[in-house]
Amino acid sequence: MSSERRPSGKHHGDLRRVLEETALDLVAERGVHGFALAEVCRRAGVSVGAPYKHFADREALLAALAAHSFREQHRRYEAAIATGSEPGEQLAAFAAAYVRFAAQERTLFELAFTAGLDKSRYPELMDTGTALFDMLMPIARTIAPDENDAFDLLVRIAAAAHGLALLTDQGLVRPGRDTSEATEEQAARSARALIDEARTAHPR
């Protein structure tokens, strides 16, 4: 499922997929908070009671979409870090992939970070989000062996990439120019600077 896909026909035998894809379309059009569950039903061509076979409410549907976003991020970041073997370059590749995901999948990015969901209510959502850090922490620990320092490094890299993604989305980074590759390289440079700082603070 991607933010660019559309439901093809009324495949009620796969109701959950149809509802998720329809909701994703509405998020792309109107934002995370711009639609009601009844509208999803109307557009999908199902009864207003149909979603409750799979989702307790609108928030549960959004949680399913956000969990999908985190799984897709995990897949892309895993592929990015697999392109290298040196830990610093792996984390730089993660930072570049982060801003690439934000640019290519704006709807999924918005769902992951602006839905305002209570993660304690949705174990899958919490687990998929945590899995991203679990994948990256072993790499960060090769640079900053202390658990807290490694976590701090990872948070700072992610925060720098996230901020750059938001600034780019608002047209505040080289406005009016096609900057996808330049922005990815800028994210990688920021990550490398933070990694160099961490290595200086924690010499081997």
C-alpha cells in the first residue's frame, strides 16, 4: 500500500484493504484530521457499519495506516544501510533515506508523525516505531558504546533529518529548485558531522 495507490473496484472480500486505501486517499487530499469514518464508507461504497468489523473507530484506522508507514520506513531504511558496511556511512545513508521517504511518501510521513495517536492503545504501532530504533541502535553502539550515548546520537541524527524534511516540504531549503538529491546529501552531511562529534567524545 502506498499513498499513490487507489482502490480498484469495490472488493468487499478484502474490506480491510479497501478501507485503508480509501482512508489513505482522504488523508492525502485533506490531511490526517480532515475526514470522518462515515466518509471513508461512502467513498469505498460500503455500509457505515462495515469498518467496525476491522476497526473500533476512526483512530484505530489511522493507527493501522501509521503502523504501515513505520513498516515501510523500516524496509527502506534497512535497504539504505545495507548499501554500506562502515557504521558512520550506514547512519548517513539512513539520514538520506529519511528525507527521501518524507519527499516521496508525504502522506505516509504525515500519518507517522502528525496523527497524534496514543501509542499505548495500539501495541502494533508502538512496536513498529520501536523496531526502527532497534534496527539502528547496534550500528550507533559501534560509534558510541554506551547505550545512552548511542541512543542520543541516533535521536540527534533522526531529529536533524526530520527537521530538514519539514523545511524542505515547506520550501524553505533552496526554494523553487529541484533539490531532492541535494537535500539527501545535506542530511547525510549533517549525520556525518554528528558522528564525527560522537567519535571525538568517545575515542576508541
